[in-house]
Amino acid sequence: MSAPAEPAAHEPPPPHAAPDAPGAMTDRSAGLADRGALARAVWREHRALLAIVGAYTVGSALAWSALGWPVPRLTFIGYASTFVLPLFFAVLYLFEMRRRAERAGAVGWRAGWSTAWRDARRGAWRNERLVGAAIVLGLYPFLATTFTTWKQSIALLNPFTWDAPLIAADRLLLGGHDAWRLTHALLGAGWTTRLLDAMYLPSWALLQFIVWPLAAIAEPGAFRRRFLLSYVLTWIFGGVLAVVFASVGPCFLGVVAGTAADAAPFAPLMQKLARLNESFSLATSMGQQFLLDAARTSGRAGGGISAFPSLHVATATLLWLAGRHLSRAVRWGTALYAIVILVGSVHLGWHYLVDGLAGAALTAAIWWAMGLAVRDRATT
């Protein structure tokens, strides 16, 4: 009998080939190379953000330990719970992708969802963007907890003595007038005040929870890095200025700091807002009561009293600075929104005018600097 023929050279190795066969090694190497490339891309995109938030968080924790302050666990848990909202947005996105798949011909529940997931992984949810989103979302509770803890501790670090100079600065800018009297002379009707109230707290809070997740999942690149770094640094430097220029704002004068005489020029404003609140609850009144309650306790997410600079105006300004480069509608919409927040901050008794102007100037300076840092010259 003749010997059996040898297998052709082009035939694939049998299924029981050793795991270190050349084909298996090639696949494994390719997989490791892909993961290595992903890690390098994610690191390049987020290294500055990780360094800044990490230094801010760790440095603050060391300072709290030296001061004998407790770790703000409850505050961290409160901010970590905001992950629920991005998950909700993700489900809505998948629902929309499934609808598109069904319109394109996918039949049946399983086919629709399978196609939606596959299309998402090819687009917005590819590995680099998913890992980047996880990093950015994961940093948020650390940033927010650290900021809130410092803000809640301003009175322990520096007495609230800056209201009088800020009031004087307002009057210098406005020819001897308080800013709230000018806004109420123009927009003093009940319905306009309620509209400003709805825009100032509820819509602003909602936007913060929407914008950060959107930035997290956005296409990696200079524009995304510029926005994320500007957002983080605005909160960090705004918090530092809040400690240095410790002030409480018109609504808390005579309650948290200052005397009845200091609060007298703003008493008509607060009385008017109280009357409006009796007929229709104002978010402003509820928010101010929340902060008063938080000032008597600790560990409440979002607590802390501070007037200068206005971070409501600062972050609204950042939305406009970024929105200018997205579309004409977004540009004008965010510009109008920033103006509304500035006016509302004064009209509702939260801030002096110079608080908002300082917040806008701070953000503009940071946005410009980050444009140079990430070489985003196209959107300077």
C-alpha cells in the first residue's frame, strides 16, 4: 500500500491545533495590539482631564485630613446617583436606533434590537467613545463632591465679609443703583419673574445633567477636550474665588451674614419674591430654603452658600462659547440663555451684577487658555 498523501500546504490547521500555533498567535497579537491602540488613544484624550481632577480631588482629601474634616461620603453618593440620567439617555438612544432599524427592514423584536446595538457600536458607541464616556462620567462625582465640600466650608475658612464691597462695585457700575431695581423696573411683572425663575434653577440644573453626558460621549478631539477642561477648571477656579471673596448674596444678607442694615436695600426685593411665592411656588424660594437647611447640616449634594463669582452665569457662558461653533441656532440660543441667567441671577436675589460679570470673565479666560492648550485654533 502506498503512503497516505500529505495535506496541501494551503489547508488550515486542524481544530485541535495547539494554542500557540501561528494562527492563534496572530489573532492574539492582533487583539492585544487593538487593545493597546485603544488604551493609548483614550489616554491621549483624557490624560490632562485625569491629572487635573485627580490632583484636585487627592489634594483636597489630604487637606481635609489635615483639617480633621470627615470624608463626604453622602455627598459623593448623591452625585454618583446622577449616573441614572445618562443611562436613561442611552436607553432612549437605543430606542431611536431600533426605530430606524425597523424602518430599514428589520423584522421582529430581536432583529430590531440586535440591529440597533450593532449600529450603535459602529457609530457613537464604538469602543473609544464608550471608554471615554465612562472615564468622564466617573470623574463627575469626584469633581462635584470636592467642589461642594469646599463650598460648604467657606465660613470655616474665611468670614463672609465681601458683600459690602460687591454692593459698592454694583452701584459704581450702575450710577448708584442696585441692579435688582433696574431689572424689576423693566421685567417686574409677575409672569416675567416666574419665567426667569423657571429658567434660572430648573432649566440650568437640567442642562448640567444633560451637557456633561453629551460631552462625555462626544467625538474625541480638540473641541471635546477644550470643553471638558474648561468646564472642570471653571468650577475649580470658581470655587477658589468663592473662598477668597466670601459673600452670601442679597437673599442671605441678614440671615447667614451681615446685619439687618446691610440687608435693608434688598428687603423690598425679598418681600416681593415672598408674595409671589405665596400664590405660585417659586423654585428660587425652595432653592434658597434648601441652602439654608444645608448650611445647618452637612453632606447634602448641591449645598453651600456663595455669591462671588456666579457659577450659574459662568457655566451658561461656557455653553455659549462652545455653542458658537456648532450651529447658528445653537449660537443664538445659548447667547440668549446666558443673558437670561445673568438677568435672573440679579432679578431673583441670588447675586450682585458683578458676580455674574466675574463668572463670565473667568470662563472666557479659561476657554481662551484651553484653546491654546489643546491647539483648537479653529474655534478660538
